[in-house]
Amino acid sequence: MLIKIASSNIRKNFSFYKLYIISLTIIISMYVTFQSFAHDTIMLSKISSDGRVEAMSNTINVFFIGFIIFFMLYFNNFFIKKRSKELGIYSLLGFSKKKISLLLIYESTIIIISSFLFSIFAGSILYIFINKALFIALEINDASLNQIINKTAVLNSFVLIIIMTFTIIISNIYELKKFTLINLVNYSKKKEKIIKNRPFVGVIGLLLLIIGYSLSINIIKLEESIWVKIGHMPVAFFVLCSTVLGTIIVVRYSVSLILSKIRQNKKMLYTQISNIVIPRFIYRMNSKSKILIVVTLLVSGTITMLSSQLLTVYYTLKANERINPSAIEYTLNNKEINSNINKLSDTYNFNSSKTEILQLKVDSKNNVPYEYTKKENHSFDVISYSKFKELLENQGNKYDFKFKELKLGEGIFINYYPNDESLNQEYKLKLGNENKFKTVKVVENTVSNPISFQNSIATLVVPDIDYDNMKLDDSIQRKAIFSLNGKGLRDNKEFYNEIHKIIKDTDKGFTSSYARNAMIKEANVSTDLLLLFITVLFFITTGNMLYFTNVVETLSVKDEYFILSKMGYSFKMIKKIIRREIALMYSIPLILGILNGFFALICYRYMLVDTLIGNFSILKLPLIYTSVIFVIIYLIFYIITINACKKTIFEASAI
């Protein structure tokens, strides 16, 4: 009998339950998709051999189950409140709390199982497209999807469903035990508990965030920072605790405090929109703050992961541009090889440049730069200024030439790491076997190296006249570097294969931008894919929570919109009120999330990424891309939420 009542309730109130079913279906579908990926043996054999995928998938499982528990507990409380009158009537008709609990359990079980069945289909279909896309992106041609529905993924998802069901059962029993009959009937009319203004606590929250952000910025000082003096791990832990606790307090108390100050300002409050939106938002802040805290922390984590991932990819590409500035570089000075390579110039439209490097030792080892000491045979690699400019131009390097021409005796030193260690230093270079020397003063340091570090380190650029005079001595050690450059050749696989066929593996000085990028891509593909999947999961999770929260809130106050229409508010004004309320819900986690993610990115950059290609400036593009992606996705969710809320109000005939 109870099962029939539960089924009938769901059918009659399907418009009410469909939001819940859709939200659960989306979340569980993502879980099924992830599990299908994590247990696809063919895919894993191609991209992972060290167990990282399995380890990370276990971590994600723990996170996902924790999120599901919160999600269901939060919204289950709303459904009980929404149906409290109905449950009170059941009690008046003689239903015991045990029977009412069973009724709720049957309803929840039907909803969860329905969502699960839809999710298996949706998640499996989604993974088919993801699988095909991965095979294309990774250029895997000798493999295919081994099964449309992954049995292990379905089994793990079923375990998740069991956990979800037991969570709801325990929650319903606990909630019903708290109520007497009269409390249950009046629960839907229970007043919202208003958060008291606590200026001191609100200020403490803001101070905690400022402290966390200030310590994050302090890491830029490198050796002079608190991070180095105290230790990275203690400071990082303190920053994390300060930021998380500050975020919780700011959302819980500081936002209410700021809105209360706005409410006290008559000019800001007494408008047709503000006098509705601000008081109502403050009134419901107690219940909203819980979901806002979780969403804000999720947004912070998502932005941190996405920006860190983009920084890692961007850093890898930029670092490879420095490590391998030319598309192809080789050292075999062989006429036949050079002739065969030059024959390809018509096909690939590249330019070939030969650089003769003079290897000169200094008369004294005092004050020599770091790069000089790290060479197996200590020496400077001397090249001419004109060759330096030619190579940079061929490589498309936008180098700012401070000196149109170097004066005699001046030089430019190329650093591996950016520093001014050699600036204004004079080096007495020994020319060959005879007692001849040339003094060169470094007038500029740069990190724009025209030759790969595999073939040249401690490179010193000198004026053409000085270089020509130096190379006259036949006893000076020297070597030739051949650089191939052209538009689009850095990532051209066919070009690399053609050159590699000619040179083969006999040249220790052979370097390729494409080959190194391919090696890095293969080494990190499993981690990158997992991080990307987690990021997408977080996007959908946070967007789904905000969407569902706003639609549910709109359902609970639809009668208030009816009252507003009777007070003279037009449809247009009511739509503006809806947009403003939803904008507040979206803007709080978005603003705090971007701020938290930005300062977390600074810490990540200086703790885990070296300074090979610059310091703070490298953060610009990853942060811009992350913010743009996040704003666009959340704008889409925002528009969908607005339309859903409008539809809920106007189709429900509230107005």
C-alpha cells in the first residue's frame, strides 16, 4: 500500500520532483562517465602505466561520495519542509512515524533508482563520445572501445546508490523523530532563523582572508620571503586554513553585515528592486549561507585546479620554446646530410642557419656565472651579434634589442635562469694556445637564447668585429650548430619525421621541438586528463547546486511574487527582482572563488614551478583564460537558472 502511495505521489507531483531527478541524474551520470574512464583497461594501457589513474580515481570517489551526502542531506530537508503539511495529514489519518518514514524511504528509493537507470544510459553514451575524442586527440589508432557499458563502472555506481539510499533513510528518520504532530504540520510555516549581525566576527573573516592573501603574495620575494625563513609546508598550511576559515566567516557573517549596511542606506535601499531583494536575501541568509559556503569552496578549488593545469601546460610550452628555440637543431657538419635536408626546403618552406660557436675559457675562474661552472668543460660559447639577431628573427622571438650595435669589448650574456649575476662583469677570454686574451664586459643579461641548452650554455654574444678577430685563431675549439625554422614547423610531425630519417640517431646534438612536446604530452596525459575531468565535474557540480538551489528557493516563495503583483509590480519588475536575487547567489561564490584561486595559483607557481621563463608574468594568461572560461560557463548556468525560475513562477500561475 505504501509503495502505491509513494508511486502515486511522485506521478501527481512530478513537476515538483523532476528537478531533483534531473539534478541527481546529471551528477550520477558524471560519476558513471568517470568510472567508465577509470576502468577502461584499453585506454589506461595506452596512457598510464604507473598507477596514477587508479590512485586519483580512488581520491575522487571519496570526494564525490562526500559531495553526494551533502547534496542529498541539504535538499532532503527542503523536501520534508515542503511536504510537512501532507505528512501531518498522514499522521492525523493514523499513520505512525514509522509508516511515514517508510513512505519517504519508498519515494526516495524510486527517485534514486530512476536517476540511476537514466544515469547508466546517459553516462555510458557520454563516455563513448569522450573515448572517441581521446583516441583522436592522442592519435591512438590501434585500439577501440571494448564495451559500451562498463560493468565495473555500473557496479561502483550501484554502491554509490546504496550509500545515497541509506543516507536518506537515516536523515528522514532523524528529521521525523524531532517533530511532534503540531510541529510537523506547522514546519513549512516555520520562520527562517535570521543571522545576527556580528561586526567583530565579520571583520575577523575579512582579516583572515587578507592575511592569507598577503602571505601568498609574500612568496614572490623568494629567498627573502617568510616561506623560505619558516618553511614552505607550515606557511602553506597556515595560508590554507586562514583562507578557508576566512571564506566561511565572510560568507556566513560578512556578506550579511555588508547587506545590512546597504539596507541602512536609504538611497540604496528605497528603490523598487532593492527594497525587495536585499531584505529578503538577508532574511534567508541563514539557509543560503550553507550552500554558498560549499559552492564558494568548490569554485575556489575548481579555479585553482583549472588555472594550475593551464599554467603547467603553458609553462611546458614556453619552457620548450626556450629549451628548443628552433624547430629542429643538429650538429652533424656533413655535406651529404645538409644537401638532403635542404632538398626539403621547397616542401616545408624552412630556412636553415649555421652558427659557428667559439668555446673560450676565462683566464680566472673568479666571478664566473653559474652557467659557466655547470659545463663539463668550463668555457663560454661565443657567437656573433648578427647571428644572435638572425636566429631570434627566424624563430619569431620578439626580443627587445636595447643595443642597435654592441661596442667593441661589450657583450650580452644569455642566462639559464633570470638573474643579473654577470651584469657589468668583465671576463678575460683566452684565445687559443697562444698568450692572447680578449676582455668582454657584459652590458646586458637576457633569457632569450637562440640555441638549445643541449648544444649551448653560458652563451656570450659579442660584436661581429670582435667575433671575426677571435675566430682567426685556428687553435680555438669550435663547433657548428644548424638551426631549421619556419612557420608552423615547431609542431609539424611530418617535418620532424623527414629530418629524423636523414639524421637518424647518430647526432647527439639533434633536438626537436615537436619530439619534446610529444614526449611531455605522453608522460603527462593521464594526469592532465584526470585533472580536466575533475575540473569539468566541479563545474557541473557547482553549477548544478546553484541552479537547483535557486529554482527550489523560487518554488518556496512563489506566493510572495503573487503578492508583489497585487501591490502593482509589473511582470518586467518581477523579472528584474528574480535576476537580481539570482545574480547575488552567483556573484558571491564567483568573486571569492576567483580571488582564492588567484592567490592559490601564486603559491603553486612559486612553490612547484621554477623560474626558468620568468616570474609573475607567467600567471597572466592562465588566470585570464580560467576567469573567462569560468565566467562564460557560469553565465550560461545563470541564464538557464533565470529562465527556469521565470518559468516556475509564471507557469505555476503564481502571478
